[in-house]
Amino acid sequence: MTSSASRPALRKQLRQARRALSRAQQHKAAERLKRQLAQDIRFLRARHIAFYLANDGEIDPARLLQLANRYRKHCYLPVLQRWPATGMAFQRLIKGQRWQRNRFGICEPRTDRRRQVKAWRLQLVLLPLVGFDSAGNRLGMGGGFYDRAFAYRRRQRHTVRPRLLGLAHQCQQVPQLPFAGWDVPLDGVITDRGCY
């Protein structure tokens, strides 16, 4: 996969690559991901962890979310805000959770501001990506929701909370990503094949 393409072209190529994976490949990748992260000290120590619901061929962290629930960790999912429309909050999941579809058609918890936390209160955030490189640069879907939610980390370089780990299929790695000034670098990337 070439990384010399523009961000939109690269995004299109990498989304096609992950969507081309068969259902069996997706299941196997999700299981490998769970096995790797279940032994990762960042996951084991964290009590407040944000997950995502897989969409559009993203590697699925659902098995890891189930494991976190068994360990009695506090689990959160992103919820898009109505105002500002570019905002995103993290809402704690509860037993009997009720669901809704956001404006992109992605399932998310029904909004309840009382269960939402500020991004800096989380200890670990497992986030989806379209592409990544070994330097920790992430190419997202283009909406900038995660970059805005964690923009404070660019200003406060000493801030270590939360740890940001991108989750991806190995086929989403490129040699080098074009970097934009608003991009928030990751602390690492975990794929079905290894850690970066």
C-alpha cells in the first residue's frame, strides 16, 4: 500500500482493504486482538476504558469489551454530540443499555449526560483507525472527532492520560502517513499481528 497518495485517496484504499477481509478473517483477527490486549499491562491496569463498536470493516474489540466487563472495569463508548456537531463524549455503559443510531448510522448508547465523562478522565482509549504508520500516526475517517476530543494532549505534552491505542488490521499499515497539524499521535497501535 503506497503512502504517497493524498489523505482522501489513501483513506479510500485502506477502507477497501479492510472491507475486503472475509468474515472468517475478521473473526480470527478479532480473536488475535483480544489475546494480545488481554495480556497488555495497559489494559490490565486500566479501570476506565473507552471502546468503539466496529463498523465498515474495522477490527472488532467486542470480545475485549466482554472481557473488560468480566474484570469489572468501567467501559465507555463514544457518543456524538448534537452541539457542537463536531463534538464527541464518552458514555459509560450500563446493564440493560438502550441504543440509538447517530447521524452516520452507527449504533451508540442512548445519550445520558449523567453517565458521560471528560476524555482526560479515561485511562485507556481503544480507537479505530483507517491507516497507521510505525511512528504512531493515525489516519481516521476524516471527521476529526477523536482529534478534537484529545486536542489537549497536543498542548500538554506531559499529559499521559489517557493512553491512546489504535486498533487495526495489519493490512492497514503504511510506511509513512502524511501528518496534519491537528493530528493527535497515538501511544501505540495493536493489530491482529503485533504491537507498534
